[in-house]
Amino acid sequence: MFPVTEIREIAKNVFFQKIEAPRIARKRKAGQFLVIRKGEMSERIPLTIVNSDPADGTVTIIYQVVGKSTAELAAMKPGETIQDVVGPLGLPTHIENFGTVVGIGGGIGTAPLLPIATAIKNAGNRLISIVGARTKDLLILEEEMKPISDTLIVTTDDGSYAKKGFVTTALKELIDAGEKIDLCIAIGPVPMMRAVAEVTKPDGIKTMVSLNPIMVDATGMCGACRVTVGGVTRFVCVDGPEFDGHEVDFKELVMRNRAYLKEEKVAMERYEHKDGKCMGEKSPAAKAPAAAPVTTGGGR
């Protein structure tokens, strides 16, 4: 059992949660993730490790409530326990002094970007960060990204805060202005990562994306997280989660992530009407958007 030591809502339906897991806290590296199962009958979901504190033995996750499993996590109180927390999983991000790195976080993707961006900056790189969300209410970790970024660009799709437009628009402006970019790291919804890769490809800018497809055992044995990269089948849980964005088959990834939409919707509806009673505004699930797959950093 893994006790929850802290939980709070940091944006609309977005939760910050600390979990006591001393061994994971000591070993995790930037880019790695956990697989969490709240209870015996719960779904296993992958969530990126945003931070860790080896001194107090905790790991931090940040996730958006989009389905039953994340709604169950968000309803927890400090002192309650999670049955299974497995990790650290996946390959750590390759860190070196690349030169100028652009880190892009879309929506909840800013959460997994933060530890990677921190490690990139600590390695001596010049870091340009672009973080965006659909609207101001969904923007996260702006203050945490500021001190580690040489330049921070914030965007909102609807213009409700900072620069109006998409993160890809800000990226294209940098390229058109002649900015020499040695590496681009993009984390967010699949359409956003695909769009970033399309922007950087004509200029030959190396672009890494962090994938989070449907996972089950997260050991590479079940094959549920398979993706096609450069025409070769890879398993995100053991070969990733980061891959060359110019080689990922995003069309296939979108189709695979949508495979269980119907089942996710049914599970959410049952959770909201547990025991025949509508949970209403008392539950984070009641405030969440319709169930949909989250492809990076957020789980389901």
C-alpha cells in the first residue's frame, strides 16, 4: 500500500498528488513513469513522475480527470492508500549539452515536460520553453517553468491569457526568425505532437515526442502499448516513452488510443452514478469532460 500525502487541484480538473514510495523516489530519472492501480479492481494507468523527494520518500504526479480511473484518484484524501505503484518505468530521457533546446508542453503535457526541461537546463543547455493550453483555466506550471527557462512563451488557443494561438504557431515564429534549434522536445495531445513534428521536419530539427498509449502490464510482455516508429513495431513501456517524432506513425497511434472509448464512457457513467445515485458536483468525475484517451502524462 502507498499512502497519499498531499493532493490538490491546480487547474480545472487537474490534480497535483504526492505518494509515499521511497524506493521509486530514490531511483527515478527524468522522463520515467509509474503504473498505478488504486484498488484491487481498478485499471492500471501510466502517469509520468513529475518530481520526487528522496528525503521524505515521495513521488509527485500531475494528471487531468478524463475518466473513471483518474476520477477515483482525484477523490482521494491525504492518508488514504493506493494499492499498487510500480516504477520507475521506461527509459530515462537522454540528457546532454545539445545547445539550444525548445521544450513544448501542450495542456497536461507540461507536467511531464517539467522534469525533462529541468534536467536539460541543468546540463548547460539554453532552454526555450513553450507552454500552452486551450484556455487560461487549463494552463499549468507556468511559475515552475519560469526559473528554468531562458525564454518562456505562454499561449492559449482562445486568447484568454498571454499569447493567442497554438504552441506550434509560437514554434514556427521562432524558426522563421532564424532561431537555431538543436533539439525540440514536445509533450502533449497526439495531434499537437504530430503538428510539432510537421513544423520541425522541413528544417531537419531533431524532434522527440513522449508517447503514452494504452498500457496493461508495462513490462513489454502484453504488447498493448505497441506503436510503429520508423516502420518498426516498438513497445512504449520498455523502448520509450520517447521517440523520434518524425518517425512515429501518429495515425496508427490515434486509432489505437480510441479503441476503448465506448468502454471508457460506460465506466465513467457507472462511476458517476455509483449505487444508483448521481454523485453530482461532489465528485471530480462529475466536472470532468467526456472520457477520452490522454496520450501523455495523464493516464485515463
